[in-house]
Amino acid sequence: MIQTVVKRDGRIVGFNDQKIMGAIRKAMMHTDKGEDERLVQQITDM
């Protein structure tokens, strides 16, 4: 499981699955297929 994330400014912070899930959902809403909760879970469970 992912434990840390490197931010754009170079900081290393703890993995926050809720923030990642929110960002993925927002990106999905800008596609033709819309949100796919199962895919969101698969991505964040890696």
C-alpha cells in the first residue's frame, strides 16, 4: 500500500486516500463515462 506522496512542491506527506479519491472523482466527472466508484476503489487500494 502507498504510504507517502510527493507533492508538486517536493514535500513528502502521508497518503490521504480521501484526497486522492476526491481528485479521481473530479477527473472522472470530466469524461464521457462519468464516475466509476469501483475504479476509484481499485486505484486507491493499490
